[in-house]
Amino acid sequence: MSKYNPLWEYLKENKKENYKLSYNEIKKILGFSLDHSFLTYKKEACNYGYIVVKISMKEKWIMFNKL
């Protein structure tokens, strides 16, 4: 179980085709700010039916698509 499980569960429970979540929205879901470790853990999203498509460091959002 990783510290990002609340985010993966959020994606899975809401069952949207895609998400574009801001860093602030993700912080509300997780209870903490994203850090560099997200780049390692992003592959876990596949276990919940999603893939990280794009990360915008400049605009501070992440795009997830359903597999």
C-alpha cells in the first residue's frame, strides 16, 4: 500500500473516462502535497484502471485516462 492509494481509489470510485486534476485538487484528496516520488508511484494507477498521460509542472495539473 502506497501513500498515493487515496488518489487511486478516488479515480476508481468516480469512474470517469479521464481526469485533469490540479495539484491543489490532488492535495485535497491525499491530504499532502505531491512530491517527486509521484514519478515513481504513478505506474500504480494502472492497478486501478488508469494511466498518467501528462504531467504539467508549469500549469500544475495531471491528466489521467482510463485504460
